[in-house]
Amino acid sequence: MTTSGRDINAGSAYPASQPKVLLTTARKSGHKKQLVTPTTSYSSGMNHPQTEPWLTLPASVARPYVDALQNLLAQAGFPVQQWLADVGIDSNSPDNDGRISLYHALSLWNRAEGDAQTPLLGAQLGQAVQPRDFPILGQAVLSAETLREAIHQLQEFEPLVWDIGLCHLQTDGDTAKLVLSPHHDTLLPRGIIELAISGWLRIGRKLLPKHQGTTVSFIHQAPIDENLYRQCLDADVAFGQPFNGLTFPESWLDAPLPARDRYLQGILQQQGRRLLGNYHRDLNLPNEVRARICKRLLEGPVEPSDTARELGFSTRSLRRKLAARNTSWRSLYEEVRRDLAMLWLQQPNAPLTDIGLLLQFADQSAFNHAFRRWTGETPGQYRRRQ
């Protein structure tokens, strides 16, 4: 994938027979990019502000998966470190196996789409990722006995990659469908859906490299010439369909996989089930806390004891568990206030004094000081840049 001399797919992204697609091709097609950015509606008087839905949900994405996408984009020459700083993701976080809130991940995605200027970004990145980029899931799928078993592994462990994903296997006579039906799907950008389906296709070719004949389906309409998607994915692609997913012969389901390994499969299943079994109270705990802080903060003051009580912990126990994930209630509280401030500042008719008060700052001076600490600029300077 190339733009301004940048090639995300150089080296290993596509099968040898698969043509690469230039981002400049999308520009020549006359497609006008429509960037979807996180927004918030400003209510009169800011008494009942409406905010980005993902901020109040504990949904998250595995950091290793996001890191893999970041690395592909960075290798292509994009300013990924600047994007991370702008959207509030700590690139030096010690919690390398942790989770990134879906709100921050989607904010990063919006920045990437804005700079890449192609509707093909999701499809192309999906073809560039490797099974190892999917924690537990990638190797669990590769080591399965059959494609049917691999799909069962996908269904069980997909939450370890992103926890709003939901896939279904449907069979009808000689045809099988792998359908993506994520929670809150209407809130997801088109490119994220394409990234997920393209990633499935990529892994499927690793599982059954000699099998051809998969059809890719998307509910949305084609944003550019469909032939560019067919070139990118090296598959038949249909838009305006009743589902997002893959269609392939039912006979493939019981085909033995070349890398099957029952011993490794058992180890991965044990490890994956352990992580899922305590997911909300351990692996994803920072995002559970962040979401609850945001909900409370939109209503008024919030204290650590409030969050602990909602999650069924004592305040001391919550503090200890967050410390084990290299964070604290106070750090998460500051993150939420920063995220809300940056969102509300995008609304030109929202008074700065109202924003500061809603975020529980004692006065405008305290809000200005905190915002400068977070971003290096005053709220007014930030608003003028938007």
C-alpha cells in the first residue's frame, strides 16, 4: 500500500500472486474522504452533556494487536507516535499485555484514516497482519484440527482481541458463512469492519492455503470501485449484502489443517480460558474502572469508593488490583477528564467555564493548568486548532 512513497505491505503482506493496491489509486477514483471523528453534542447550559458512547463502555482492544497495526503504519512512514500522543495512548505503558480502550483505539483509527486518505486502509491492514498479532487466538486457530474447530476457537477467544466482536458460523446445504455481528455495530467505522473481515480472510489462507473460492460480503455500499477491493483482497467482494463476513464451501469445514497440534491447542485453550474467566475483574479492569468513572462524572463528583462499590471491591482491593496492572484510580480519573475535555472543546458554543465545572475543577485556572499539563497547551489554544 503506497502513498507519498509509503508502502505498508512491503515484504510479507500479500501472497505472491496478489497484486498490491496503491493508495494513490483511491485518490484518482474521485472518492471524497469522509473522516468520522469522535464528537459530542453540546446541550444548552451543559447541564446534560451528551458524549462519545465508547467513553461510557468498558469495551477494549488487545494492546499487542493495536501495536502490530501501529508498527505497520510506522514502517510506512506515518507519524504514529504523534497520533498516540494526540489521542491519549501511552506508547511506553509497562502493561504490554494489557488492553487499550476502544474509544482510544478508534480515535487512533480516525487519525490513521485521515492521514492515509484511502477507503482501503482497513482491507489492506487486515491483509498485512500475522496470526501472531492476535493474542492467544492466532495460535489457537492455527493449531486446530479442522477449519470447523478453528472457527470455534475464533468464537471463544475473539474477546481477547476485541471484546465487542461476535462471530457466527452458519451452514446452508453446500454453503458456509462466517458472519461478523459485533455489539454496537452501528457505532463502528466502516474501515474497522473491513479490517476484521480482511483479517479473517488472511488467517483463513494460512489455515487452508490451497483452497480458493471465498466470497467477502459487506453490508455497506462500496466507497470506491469494487475492483480495487477485489485486487486488494484477491477474492470476490460483494457490497450491499445482508451480512458482513465470508462465504465458502461447507466441505472446507472438516478439512484437516496443516499446522494442527493437539498438545499446543490444549495449552492455549487453558491459558485463554483462564484470561477470559477473570476478564472483567483483572485483564480489562482499568477499562471497567474508566467507563464507570465517566458515567459518574457526567452526573457529578466521583470518588474511588464509588467505583469500587460498583465493581464489588473494597477501595483497598481495587487500588491493589489496579496497581498490579500498572495504573491507579487517580490516573484513570485524569484520563477520563482529559478525554471529555478534548471532546467538549470541539463544540465551539460550549463555554470553557462550563467545561471546567462539569469536569469538577474548582475554577477556570485549575482547569487551564490541568489541560496544559495533559496536552502542553491551554484549552483555548486547543480549541482554535480544531
